Amino acid sequence: MKLLNQEQIESLSKFKSENFLTTSFYLDSDKGRLTKKEISLSLKNLLRNAKSRLDLMDLSKEKRGSLRKDLDKVSKFCSQQLSSFSFSGLAIFSCSSEDFWQVFSLPNSPRNRVIFDKDPYVRLLSSILDEYHRIFVLTFDRREAKWYDVSMGEISLIESIVGDVPSKVKEGGWKGYESKRIERHIATLLREYFKKVAKKTFELSKKNHFDWLFLGCKEEYNSEFEPLLHPYLKNRLIGRVKANPGTSPDRILKETLGLEKKLKTQEEDELVNRFISELEKGGRAISGLKNTVRKLNQGEAQIILITRNFSVPGRICPKCHSLYVDELRCPSCRRKTDPVVDIIDEAVELAMDKNCQVKHITPPSRLNRYGKIGAFLWYKT
Ligand SMILES: [Zn+2]
């Protein structure tokens, strides 16, 4: 199934097995960026690494057998489906001994991972979901109004109404006075229609929760229409698309996604700039991998900023789950630390456990000059 909403993630996360572990499998399958050969090579490596990890795990025969079966099923699924798979990412959750099997197609690429855990590892799904905004697109002219829902890279028509406000006074037969009267009448009709559209937009927004509102209409309508919007909507109206009710949904989707990307980049830039100015004035921020990980371990990080695809091996304490860049022994509990393939990924997980937000920054950004990673802190250090 396609990853579309939080409910799917919540329902997936409810699965738990008393006696067996669950395999969570994530694969970057973006054919726009990777060749088929590269994808199948990383799949092979991923499964091979998972198998050798599995061999080293201290597990009962039954548990190990179930996980092995998961990997075999994943491998079989990929060899049958991957060549025709058209999504940027694939996620599979399996617990063979409980007959549990769920496949998700993802709108963008996850980090390649196989996780064996007590329950499905849903955090990568939720981080992908977080990257998308649910956008409401309203397009209207005098004749009609249409509302679209754009989410997870797809568009659907929610509602449409017909206005049919005449555009001008019909020629012939009218004296000047009469024309004026009709013009005023038409202006009133148009205003009533705009009010109706604004009201409908608010009603629909209550039923369909969304983050942003984009508007597609003639520029001359803006000044009259916008003040009619409910304040809730005014706050969310942050974009304009070149569209009218006759524009094809495909075209509207393209315009919307283009604008969403631009606005997301702006959001990221603003965040990084805010971070750097906080850092430079010696405020509540810290930069670099070691510092960030330390603050995260201590529960002092409020938001961590990480550069997308920035990945570094590191170490984790098996007892207290603290992360370290290179400590062989955990300084707080003296246990020998275990190596991890990607400390950033572990940091994302730890952040969620510690109620710390994670923001993904697309490179190149100014964050590069600060070690590609940093954090806003709860308190000044
Ligand atoms: Zn420890």
C-alpha cells in the first residue's frame, strides 16, 4: 500500500508479537537517481549484512528461524517486484511466525536499513511523512470553484461548485443608467459568490485537515476575495499557483509540488539561519557531531538539524543507549560500546525517544560549515 497518512503508521505500530521479533526493511528504490544495477547491489549488501548481523545475535532457535524467513521473503519479494516498482522507496514489515507482512510504497527515499526489533520500526515512515505538507488548492473564476487536496505527491479533487456569475453587461438595448444598475447587480452577485467560496473553503478545511492553502485565481480577484477568508485560512494561505478551474489536475499538481519544494527550501534556510545566529551569539545552540550527540544523550537537545544523507559510523552503549562517536567504553556505565553503521540514524531514533524534534536539511546548506549537524538546546550552556 501507499504511505499516505499517520493512521497507517499508528495501526502498523500496534503490531506486536509476544514470542517473535519483527523485521523492518527499508530500501531506497529511486530509479530517477539510481540505476537498477545500483539498487539491486545495495539490496544484496543490505540483506547480506542483515544476515550476518542475525547470526551474531543472541536469539532462540525459533526467533532466529522466523527472522531468517523474513529475510528470505523480502529477498523473494524484491526479486519479483523491484524491476517494475515505480516508487522512490520501499518498506516491508514482516514477522513470519505470526503471518505478519506489510509492504509500503514510499513517495521518497528512505535510508537503506534492516532492523530486527520487538515491533515494526516505524520511525522512518513517520520521518518521510513529516517531509510532506498537506496542501489545499483552491482555484476559482466567475464560473466555478474547485478544491483539491495535494498530499504525498498526489492530487485529488475534493469538491466543486458552479458560480456562473455573468462577466459583463450584455450589449444592446440598455441605456447608460440601466447598465450601471446591472453592473452593480453583477458586482453584488460576484461578492456573494466569493463569500460562498470562502465559506465553503472553511467548511472543507474543517473536514480535511491541511497545513497550507494555495490559491489559483485571476490577480484582480485577490484583493476582494482574501479578506473574506476565515483568519485560520488567512494564516495558511502562503502560496499562489498559476491555475484556473479549467486547468488539468496534472498541471495543478506540478505547479503545487514546484511551489511546495520552493517553500520547503525557504523553511529550511530560515531554520539554518536562525540556528547559526543563535550559535554565533553563544545562545541555545550547539554544532558538530560530537557536541550534538552529547547533548542528545543528556536530553538537552530540543531540535536537531541533520544534513540529509549525512552518515557516519559510531558506537552505542548497549545498556544506557547513549551514542558516541568513538568511545570504546561508555563513560557513564563502563560497558563496552557496540559499533553502529550510522550514528545519525541512531541519533534520529534517540531524538524521538527524548522528545526532541528532528529537522532534515538538504545539502548544500550553511550547516555544512558547522559539521553538517547541530542542535537547538532547551537551555543555554
Ligand atoms: Zn552506557
